[in-house]
Amino acid sequence: MSYTYGTFDEFYLGETRIDGVPVHNEIDQTVYDIYANYGITDRLTVIANLPYIVAEGNGGADPVNGETKQSDLQDISLILKWAAFVKEENGNKVTGIATIGGSYAFNYEANGILSIGSGAPEIDAKLGLQYNDKSGFFGNAFVGYALKGEADNTFGLGNGGKFDVPNSVNAQIKLGYAAQYFYVDAWFDAQKSNGSLDISDPDFADRFPETKVDYSRIGLNVYVPIIKNLGLSAAAGRVISGRNVGVSTFFTGGLVIGLGKE
């Protein structure tokens, strides 16, 4: 279980970084999240995630939906993670990993600067490789592709049909250290959308779910066990480049409960 606070007062309007979020000046986001995973076998894990997001602007009302604050369950996701192969030698290990998952969007308003998601269902597949050194150091890299569905066009913009949310390529690199009483990792991830619109395009016409959303981010995760089956986590991250996205900085604190076998 975790709590995240994020804020941004700079925004990529297309690929141009501007001071002040259009209309809202600054946007604050709070995320309450429940994340769980269960090892079905030694090589197959199922992961579930459910966030509740509160987003609030510090300026005027959203130009599309008229809101100054939006809050709701966002997208529930379910992922299968499979260790396709494992090779061990002298205490070191290389693991090939494949994941496939899907998400379902709840009934929030997806169109607007203040919206908490794209409002579209999604299927995401990833391939990755992880190296674990016997000393506790590890590194991994993943690349994936997300197929996104349609979002409701509540206000009947454009031709009145549903919004076509663009598909995207995603990638992640992570380096860290894991020991019995301490865990830390540093990560970089990125997304690039396929085609579609910029907010600055002349024919944009307030179709926010159809915009290209690109970003690259960096971050840090830390975990410390407190007692048996209970620990505390902390994290921080920041958007360092992007397209049609806020230059957000976020901080997270969490409580981790382990219910697995000895």
C-alpha cells in the first residue's frame, strides 16, 4: 500500500517546454495505491494494481470538462510475469523475462488537461533480461509495446465518435542492490506514442485522449524491512523530457506486507 504526491508547474506543449500549466498554472496529484503479487510457481507471478488518483489545478476550470479537481479510481491492471529461462553459474544468475498484462479504465472523465488517465483499455507485452550478481547487485532492461483501445467522447467533439488513443512503445532500465536488510534501485523509463496529435496542432480541437504522450523519467526506490513480513518503502522520481506531458516530480511512501511461504 502506498501514498504518492506529485506536482508540476511546467508543461510540454507539444515538444515545447513552457512555464505554467495551461489554465491550471500548477497541478497537484495524490495517488493512493494497492499493489499485490503472488507467485503461482517459481517462474510465474501474477501482479495486480489499483490506484485512486486525486488531481487538482491551482488556476481556472478545465477548458473541456469545466472541472478544477478530479478524483476517481483510475485503471485496474493485471499482469502475468514469466521467467522464460534461468541460467545460474557460480552464484550469479541471468533470467529472461516475458510479461503480458491488461488494464481497464474506470468511469472518470478522460478528456481534459486535468484528467487522471486516457480512459482507454490497454494490453501491454514486455520482454526483458535480468542479471543478479551473487554479491547482491542486479540490473535489468525491458522493452514493450502497449495496444490501447478507445476512450469515450463524452462531449461529442470532432466527428462525435470515440477517441482513438495512440499505441506506444515503452522501455525501462534498472540498476540496484538487494540484501537481507536493505534494497535500493535506480531506474530510467520512457514511452513514445505512435502517431496522433500534439496539443499545439491547429486541428487538435480539445481531443486530449488522442494526443501523443511521450516522456522519459528517472527515479529511485528504497525498501527496509521492519519486522518479519513487514517493511517500509520510499521512492522519488521526475520527468526529465517529454511531449504533451507535465514536468512532474513525485515522492512515494509505502507499507509492504509479505504473506508468502517461509
